[in-house]
Amino acid sequence: MLRILDLVTQVAPSRATILITGETGTGKELIAKAIHANSARADQPFVAVNSGSVPADLLESALFGHVKGAFTGAITSRKGYFETANKGSIFFDEIGTISWETQAKLLRVIQEREFMPVGSAENIKVDVRIIAATNAELKKLVDEGKFREDLYYRLNVINLALPPLRERKEDIPLLVEHFLTKFSRENEKFLDPDGKSLLRFEPDAMQLLMDYNWPGNVRELENAVERAVVLASQATVPVDVLPDSILQEGGVKIRRDESGALPADASLPEILADFERRKIIDALESVNWSQTEAAEKLRIPLSTLNQKIKRLSIEIKRKGGAAG
């Protein structure tokens, strides 16, 4: 990511069109905003267009605007995104979803720096920096005849490929710290006098965050941290507040030597998890494996106990001792 951010500072001052690629949730719009913020256009509009969410029959009007009477329902003239973004930047998210016809008109805007509103006979000149993003393989769409080759090469002047979060897990602690402060401020809780968050994940919770594969990438991590801040009742955030998807995938891995004991180099999370596991098993055995009674004995909610049983891979036995 440091290499990508270095590229951002290099390309931002130019007029070059930029294509940002990466899986959903990797932060493509954040990078686009960073490019705009570091350019000479920073004090001009940044207009984001989610190409996939605008119906194909409305996208052309949304992009280029229309004049009064251009179609049924056009009771007034309306500016499009390009005119709104004049002198600034326009960001196309999921550019691979736009229709073939709109691709042709977008290509003309890039080449000629002008467009014609729907229903108009006059061209409008614009000075707009175009930044596009996609989670699809545009070259493959070109080969399949679904995306114009000439537009692809016009967009792909500079390519910024964002790696998924699972390939840059060393970023997770810093991202977590950033999101903790962001959501602590939004919720006005657990803030120090300097406005930074006092919240910290307990070691085994942080380990789960590091071990998880994050199919939803940075966006999923952001959602998980926001959930933790909202649910936190103390400055140390426990495992229990993590989403089920993380708890179910991230069973705690406790290494053992040949005798079945923890190895001499066991980490703090392993030591804590092993202690917690033994305490829970002792409680379950003392009440003949009744989870309800064990939760009461441990003075924790039954839902919390069930999450810990899953996370610590504790095999539940039926009353009477048979494995379940």
C-alpha cells in the first residue's frame, strides 16, 4: 500500500486518466478521493458515479444531463454529472457495467472534452479528470466483446491495482486503530482528551482479526470495528463483540508439544485461550455439560458461552458423558 500511495502522489498532479482495479471493498473510492485531494483540482467538485446502481436507460441522462422536453417526464432541463464535475474530477465505480452505447459516448468525452445533453443539439465543453474503478477484469470483458477496446486503453493510461486485505494483513492493526478512533468520535465514547480512541481489542480478539481472510476486504473490517465500538461497554473489546462470520472461521489455534502441554514459546493469546478453554470445560463437566448452567456458573450470557465454545473448538458432550 505504501507503493500505491507513492504512485498516488506521483500521478495526482497530472491530467492522466486512471483505472483503479481491485476486489470489492479494497478502498478504490478512497484512493480516487486521495488522487483528487492531491491534485490541482482539490478545491473543485469530486463527483462519484456508481455505474452499476444507475439503470442503463437513465445513466446517459444522469451523466450528460438533458434539456426540457427531451423525453417523457423531462419537465425541466437538468445538468448531468459531467457538467457538475467541470474543473474537478469524476469517479466511475464499476465502470465495466455501463452499456455499449454509453461507452461510446464516454469515449467521445475523453477524446474531445465535450458532450451533448440528451435532447440538445449543442455540445458543452468540459475540463474533467476521469478516474474509473472496477472489480472485474476489463481485458477479459474486451476479449468477450462486452467492453470497447478503445475505451479500455483510454481508461487504462495508469493502472493502480489494490491488493485484497488478506494479502496485506500487516495493515490490519493500523486500520483497526484508525477505525476505532473514527467510530469512537462518531459515537462520542471512549475518547481521550486528544480525541483518540481509548478502545483496544483484547489479544485473542485481535488475533482473530489477523487470522480472518476478509472476503469483504477493508469495508468488512470497517464494519466489524464499528460494531465493536457500538457494542463496547469497557475499554478492552472482547471477542464476543466480533461478528459470527469471524468467530466461526477463526477458531483459536492452540499449539501443543508431544506431551499435550503448551510449548515453551507459546504466545500470550495461546496461553489465555488455553486457560479459558480449561475453565469452560471444568464448568461444563461440573454441571454435567449443561450449557445453561455452565453459563450461570461462569457468570456470562449463554450466547457468549456458545461463541466461546465454537471459537475454542470445545467438543460438547451429552449428559451422561457421550460425545456430541
